[in-house]
Amino acid sequence: MKFGNAAWGFRQMPLEEQLKFTRKMGFEVLELGIANAPGDLPLTVEEKELEQVKNLFFQYGVRLDYASTGNDFSEGNQRDLEKVRRVCDICGRLGVKYLRIFSGFSPVKEVVGDRWETMISSLREADAYAGKRNVHLVIETHGGVRTFRDGVEHFMSTSSHPETLARMLKELPETVRVCYDPANLWAVGLQKPEEVYEICRDRVSMVHLKEFVPLASGHLRPAACGDGEMNWRGILEALKDYEGAALFEYENPWDVREGTARCYDYIKKRTTD
């Protein structure tokens, strides 16, 4: 695995600070956030700023191969299709190879009939557009999320339910890839997320590494790898032959440096023993 950092936990940190920290950790990969959090590159970014971004990545010796955005194709409309197209334009101008997106966050039982077909149609159209800009779309295995005062609750969506994930990949071109996030799968109730890896292993172009800790309320608190109850032995055994990017996605922005370092220490120890 080629370790690096994902964008979400760094959403409150200026890009140059993200790059400094990533390089300090010895990584050469940082995912760039585009139009997903307030501090991300906006859709209205101009050419001058794009050149500045490319120069910063070059200055710190970090590859500009991965980016992410926010979208939802499961709601039964194509509202976000134009947004993803515009993000693909930005990725093409930056030379980004992989753009992490979402199938959507609606409860899986609601995405049937026309809603399913609209979601698949949107993903196909977005993929065709991305391909003309030499960009691969990467769907994250991510459930729907409800936020509470003390934490979050994840529930099954189309990309976190094993059967619908398998169906989705069968109906989409092979150019559409997967971001395998075992913690998101565990959060929706799958006690053996490594079994989902077997469904999508041939399509995985990115992995996220993080964890959640169960609270007394039944909700979840984002945490560092090793803090919770996940079976990392099984997950890392499944990933033993994976050679792509594995990005740490510690989600709490207020202590993201410390949390990301703890994730790395935990995973590094278990992949080098």
C-alpha cells in the first residue's frame, strides 16, 4: 500500500499546511478537496489559482493524482451531475487521475425503480464525461449519515449494502472504480467489512483507513485506527496484495494531526510486523 492522506479530516486546514504535514509524515499522496467543504477549491476556481495549486504540490513533492468532491445521485434526480462534470473539468486541468465521489446517501430500500435507474444513468454519464478528461471516478463505500450532538449514525446506502454494491458495479462500466472504506462498512453494521472487499477488489483504486468508536447512546464517534472494535487483522489480511493508495481519513478536524499520526502508527506496525 502507498500511504497518504485523505481530504475530509483536513477540511479546516489551508492547503499548504496539509501539504507540509503530509510531507512531514513521509507521504507522497494527498487527496485534494474540490467543492465539498468550505475550504476546498471552489467550482469557480480560476486558472491562476490552479497553477498555484500545482506549484504547491510540486514544491512539497506530493503527487496530485487524487481529488474528492461531494454529490448525491440517489435522490432520484440529476441535480448533482453538472457539478461532478465541472469538478471533472478542474481535475482534467490539474492532471488529477482519480476523483472520489458518492453514489448517494439515501436509505438503500428507497433507491429502487426509477430512482435506481436515474442513479445509474447519472454515474454512467459522469463516467463518460470524466473519461474524456483522463479522470477515473471512484465511488466510496459510504452509508447515509445522521448527525447527533454526541456523534453520528450510519445506515445502509447503495454503496455500503453488499448486494446493491455488487449490482451497481455490474451495471457500470469497468472504468468506474471503488474507494474501499472498511470503517464506513463496519459503521452500517457489517462486522466483517473484509468480505465486501472480495466483491469489489478488482475495481479498488483507493482505500480509506480510519475507525469509529461506539458510544453508550448507540451513536458513533470518529476515531483513529485501533481505537474501536474493528477486526484490523482480517481487514489487513484482505488487503495484503493491494498496491494502490491507502489514505488516512481521521475525521475530527480539531486534532487531525495527532489522530492521523496515530492511524499511521497503528497500521504501519501491523503491516510491517
